[in-house]
Amino acid sequence: MKDSTPVAIVTGSSRGLGAATVKMLAGRGYNVVINYSKSEEEACKVRKDCEALGAGTLLCRANIAEDVECRRMVDEAVKKWGRIDALVNNAATTKFNAHGNLDGLSGEDFLRIYGINVVGPYQMIRAVAPHMKKAGRGVVVNIASLAGVKAIGSSVAYCASKAALINMTVALARVLGPEIRVNAICPGFIQGEWLKAGMGVEKYNKLKEQLEEKLPLRMTSTPEIIAESIRYFIEDAVLVTGETLLLDGGHHLV
């Protein structure tokens, strides 16, 4: 007999926003798939945290840029629990490069970033869609970025990839209903080690301070704040699909 507990897959959930999201869902009664590509030790810690919250877990190493690995991850979840109720496409990558440094990005950089940030979410949605359709319901939340709206951020390639993800959200929401809702969230500055490592501590602290002085809400986000909005799209927003929510403290207004 298959488990009746809802199941959520969160890609890139070994740390940061992904870890906060998968732990939030575990605490709300979901069985969860914890996905990682390299950070096995961190993923194991997240798994323990989720299990301490009472969740069933599946730890899955997979590079979402590879379709066969996306399908394997979904197949393993269905084999274990017989269902998939929610997919959070969180895994992403970038290359930190000043926008004016045109020689700083190669074609290979673009393809690598697009492979994970755009093709990966598409492949994950394609893999879960038949199971959600069969069940008669399902939710996809794509983690885009303010970079995809304002064309600011770590690199031009990253901005372009997140803009593509927003566009894809609308396209797939149009064709996957009525069973599947597809929405996107666009965080601005998210506090945490990933951004700190990419920018360097000094630049990170300076930008955080500047934003918290000039943004309309005088605050930047934490992974937990973003995770709560992901929960809203999964559990509460039953009449919403094809929407993009900016979670940036009003950064898009300045």
C-alpha cells in the first residue's frame, strides 16, 4: 500500500534556500526528496533534520542538467511513495562576472548556466508531469530571481537564464493546467553563505548594508522568508498559476 503522505522534491536542497524549503515542508508533514550534486555531507545533515521533524526522506545525488538523472530521481520517489505532489526547482548556478566584462563569459559558461538554471527545471517538470496529471493535482514552484526582471546580479548569463525561467513558467502554466499549477518566485538579495562566497565577504557585507538602507522595506531576505512564500504557492494559492512573485524588499521599485 502506497503512503498517503504528500511528497515534495526540492532540487539543490543541501544548503541555503533549498535546505530551508525542504525542512519547512518536512515540518508540515511532507515526505521529501533532498537533492544535491556535490555537497553530500551537508545533504546528510539536512536529511537528519528532516527526519527529526518526522518526515520520510530520500537522498538523491543528481545533476539536473542531465535528463536521465532527473528521471531517475523522480522514478525513485515514485517507487518509494507512489506519488509526487510538489516540485520546487531551486538548484541553480552562476559565474560571478561584471556585466561590462564581455570577455569574462564564454559560450561554455552560458551553456553550463542554462543547463542547470533553465534546461534542468524543464526536465524536472517533464519528469513529474505524468505523475501529477495522473493524480489530478500537483504544484511546481520555480525559483527564479530579481536578476531575471531587472537584469542585475552576478552575471549577464545568470540574468538571462532567470528571465528564461520566468518565461518558461508562464508557457508551462498555460498548458499543464488544470491539474498542475506552475508559478515562479523572484528573490532579491538572500542572506547566506552562497552569496557571501561568490561575492566575497567584504562586498557582500557592503551590499547588504546598502540595500538595507535604501530599499523601501529596509530589509533583505533570509532563506526562511522565501521558503514561507514557497509554502504559500504550494498549499494556499489554489487559484494562482503562471504568476511571478517578487520577494525583494521593494528592490524593483528603486
